[in-house]
Amino acid sequence: MLNRTHVLISLLLSAVLMVSAVTGLMLSTNTLVDHLRAAPGSELPVGAVVDRIAGQIQGVERIERAPSGELRVAFSNDLSSDTVVVDPLTGATLAPYQSSPALSWIRSLHREFMVGDWGRWVSALSALALLLLVLTGCGLLARRLGGWRRLFMPIPAAQGLMHWHTVVSRWALPVLAMLAVSGLYLAASSQGWLGDVEDAEPAYPTATYAEPAAALASLPALNALTLHELRELEFPSDPASANYFLVRTAAGTGFVNASSGQWISYQPHGFGARVYEALYELHTGAHSPLWALVLGSGCLSVLFLSASGLLAWWRRSRQASNLRGNSSAQRAEIVLLVGSQGGATWGYARQLYAQLRTQGLEVHCASMNQLQPCYPKARHMLLLTSTYGDGQAPESARDFLARLQQSQLDKGMSVALLGFGDSTFQGFCAYAHDVEQGLRQQGLPALLPLHCIDRQSLEGLNQWAAALSQRLSVDLHFSQETNQTHPQTLQLISRKLYGEQSESPAAILRFAVAASPKRGWLRARRPRFEPGDLLAVSPGGNLSPRYYSIASSSEDRVLEICVRKQPQGRCSTWLHELEVGQRIEACTQSHPAFRPTAGRHPLILVGAGAGVAPLIGFVRKNTHKRPLHLYWGGRNAQSDFLYETELSDCLADSRLTSLGLAFSQSSQPMYVQERLQQDAPALLTWLQQGAQVLVCGSRDMAAGVRAVLEPLLVQLGSSIEQLKLQGRYREDVY
């Protein structure tokens, strides 16, 4: 219901919100420019400034201080009458004052959409819609992050438009809430829905004040005010009979005797006026350049969130409709249903659908919300579902369990269930478990046990695909979903081999990166990558690509990977057989989930074998000499010590603080987790200092590392789980 309300408001009022955001951005930008352009002098006494102006300009009638600090003087004398902008420091005229027709048009469009009073209703509706979007967005954000307690915790790194939708909304929602509330209030007050929020004017002087005027610079009431407090000062229209000033300030309005310089009467702002002034300032940033900048950023975020949200909705609505040859529910032999929130699960469903269709099977693919009461010819049902937030159903599966209870599915139809989730959440694949229970209650047999995929692990996906292949007697596999659709041409420029006499030698391969070909008016450019990103390499044919961690960055102008030759490994064997000068086609893929966080806290890097590749990249980039401790396990110190010379150099120049080594084929065999155990006291100290841990290597090695660190964290009242939630424990395992 929450998500449906959020989407419905977005669809119905997106155009209105975008107009408000664009015009709001223009107005806040203009306010910021005015602030930067205004002459200084806000702390000068009003009396001294007014005295300077009166000495330079004859016939001053009114002095107005704009919110930006600009002083505007209206005058009329025997020679001319005009309004000019003056310098408060000298009283000299800077330029004639001219209002901008374009700015007035933009302001009118923002406030009333160019249709007068009816436009005020539209403006109020826009503010109300924004408020509702903020409230529903807060609920959805809390759900997505796993609860209200995690609302302000680090957001796990990820890719895709909806990840940035989440990141931007988390920081923008407080600002947008203020804009919505203040905008709604201002619209309501302009329509008179709140009654009269203006205070009564101070009583006009009843006595005659015709004494000779004193020097302006000597009037106590004016000198007690700073220019920052002044809003407007009106000069006496007839000094012979009414020799007093009308003064409007930020705090109230009153009359000042031009002879004695004392207040004749003064009316401070009441509660209604103070609320109005505060909300007006909150909505416009009129008197604060910093807040005007924040408001402009808020308007930009509205545009981004609107565009990204609508694009995500459009993509979801087209996920199933763009499948070619999708069989009807009545004809299908296999039913493939998908539960997805951001669209990633659909990517793997499309791969599965295409492979099943290629092998001659009639497949019906749809969202889990579109579960039919029965499928007359279906023998198997395949369910792929993610878990939203910390255990909830994704958008395209929220109605599935209710539909399942009312269905009349054939009890002979077997079901295979694949769950997608993130193990850093306590409710890892919780919705998939709910679906499994619902299927069991309906008496539907399991084609395969429930299989849960952690953060789209390709290894886990292909384990499930292999098991499904055996049951269906077809050939199935998955390849990584990636945004990089255009392969890059890489030319091998160097190769360094370690452990050449062993069964599994390792090679450090360095490639020159050619610029991608020019497409249309887009100029050719080289791909961007960082240490820890991935290189997808396939030796050809229909083989799934293998992923190798990148050790260099695009700034180095080379792409470096470390490849361990695997027995029967076609891709690793092919890469080891490359000769210098040969070219390959490969794709780079960003991997922000495996990178050091910013700051000066210690870094603990743990790797084994070729898993050192991204870690050496992090060491190379540590030019600010942040405390960095590397633990690495290899096979033989004489033949298999990867990056030995470079690691020594990094120790010498302090990019690497300490190096803990473990070799499994030495005189005293040791694995890297055992080396960590030896340094437990030091590890405990670094963890107390807020250290971040990054682990790269095999799953068995990573499990051993967790077994060493967990007891240390218990001593600190923490756990691996909590470190993951804080972004302080990250793994890249295979």
C-alpha cells in the first residue's frame, strides 16, 4: 500500500512537481547570486548609513533593504525621481534599480502557475503532494534499509539507478520535508485559509511632531539597529507637521521621532507573523546564501528523484512485455515467475527464459503478482524472487501469497524456488522463505530445495542452474548482469609468471586499454575503473565470462589482473597462453561494494593467492599513508611470492604499514588465518580504532578469517554482522 501510494502520487503529479522544482531551482539560484553580488556592510548602524545616503541623494523617500542585502533607495526631487541601488559603505549610487520581467514570470509560475488564484490551489496541491511523497518515501526508505534504526546507517554499496535514488533520497528528504511544509503553509496563508497572519500596525502618532530634525547619524533608535535588521525606512512626507520615520525591522514595526531619535510607538511581531517570517525564510532562503544553496540542491534532488523513479517504474512495467515469444499461461510447459523491486532479478529471469526457449520449451514468464489460478499444461514452475528491505516482498510479488492461497494449481506441478538477497541484512531472503512455506502449505512438490543467492553471486547462481539442468535435462547457466554492454579491446603488454613448475601457476597480466570506438557524436573514450573493480573475460563461444579483480586504475593507463591457472579451467588456461601483443575483448564492471571507505581509520587487508590483486591496488593508492596492514597467504616463498618487490617498496615508503605473510608450502606451513591469529592483540587494537577489513580470496579462506575475527569483536561488544552493517567488513570471495 505504501509503495502503491508513492508511485500513484508520482505518476499523477510528476509534471506539477517538476515545474515547481525547476522554477524553485531558478529562484534559489537567483537568491544565491544576489547574495554574492550584494555590497558588504550588514553590521553597520542604520543611522550612519542613512546619513551617508541622504548626503549623496536629494529627496530620499524610502530606503528598502532586500533579503540579499541590496539597498534600494526611492527618491524624488526637482530634477528626477527614481529608485537606485546604493553602496552602504559610501552612500554612493551604484546603478538604477530594475526589476527583472523574466524573474517575475518565473516567480509567478512557481507560486500560481500563471493562472492567478486557481494557480494557488495547484501550488498548494504540489506542496501537499511533495509532503505525501516525503512521508511515504521515508517509510519505503526505512523498509528498504531494513528498519527505522538503520535509516541513518551507511547504505551498502551497489549499482544501478535505484541505488542512487535511495542514496539521494536519504539525504534530500529532510530538506524536502521543510520545503513541503513551508510551501503548504505559504499557499494556505496566501488564500486566507489560516486567517489573518499579519499583525496589527503600530498606532500612528496622534501628537504633532514638528520640531527641527536632528542629524540622522545622531538618532539613538536608528543607531541601535544594524543594517541586517532593517527591512524598510520611510522618510517624513511633510516634515513641517509629521516629522517622524516609519521603520520596519525583522522583529517589528514602529515610528521614530526625527528630532529626538526615540521610538514614538513600536509593535513587535506577534506569533503569527513570526511563524510566517520563519517559514518564508525556510522556503526561500531569502536571508541566507548557505540555505539558498541547500534549497537549490533540494530542487535538483526533486528532479533527479522524479526522473529516476519514473524511469524505474517504466522499466518494471515493461519487464515481461518485451519478452519475445512469451507463451500464454494456457500453453506453457514451464511457468517462470519473477519477484523484483529494482529490476536486477528480471535480468537473470530473462537469461533463464531465453535458454529454455532456445531448447524448444514453451515458457510463460510474468511477475509473481500475475500468478494464475491454474496452468493446464505446466509441468514445472520456476520462481525467482528478491527480498525487499529486511524481509518484505518486492513490488512485483506483494500479491503472490494471497493469490497462491486462492489458486487451484495442479499438485503434480513441481516448483523450484530461487531467492536473491543480501546477507548483511538480518532478514536475508526472508520473503523467499515465506514463499517456500506457502508452497508447502499448498502441497506443491519441490523440484529443487530453496536456494538463496547472496548479492547476486554468480557461483551460487550457476550451482542452482547446474542442479536445475539435471532435473530438466537441459543445459542452463547464468552470466553476470552488467551495465557494460560494449566490450573493450585490451592488448597484452607484459606478463610475469610465478610458480611456473607447479600445476597452478599464477600470472600477472598487464593490458593496454584502447579507447572505445566513437559512436555518433560521442567521442571515443577509455573505460574508467578502480582497484577492486572486475574484468569480465570469456574465451569465446557461449561460455559464461569469468571475473577477475582489477589491480590498477584507469589513471595508470594499464589494466592489470592476476590469474591463477585452474585445472580444466578454459578461461584461465586461455589467458595464460596469451602472448605479448595479442588482443582480447573484455568488459569492465564497477564493484563499489569492495573498496576502502574514506578516512584515516586503519585498513586491514586480507587475501590469499591471486586475491592479492585488488589489495595491491589499494596499497598503491595509499599515498596519504593511512595505516594499512596487509595479510597475504601464498604457496611457496621462493616461487609464488606475488608482488614481492613492490610490497617491499611500499613498506619502505610507508604506503604499507605492516605485512603479514603465510606460506602453505614452507618449512613451517601456515595459512593466512593462522597468521591473523598470531597477531590477535594488534588486530584487537586496530578494530578498537575503527579499522575497516577487506577480504579477497576463496570462501574457505574467508570463513577462516571470520572465525579468527569474531571472538575479537565479541570482546568489543560487536560482531562481523555489525561491521558489515557499518560498511567496515567487506568480502570479495569466490
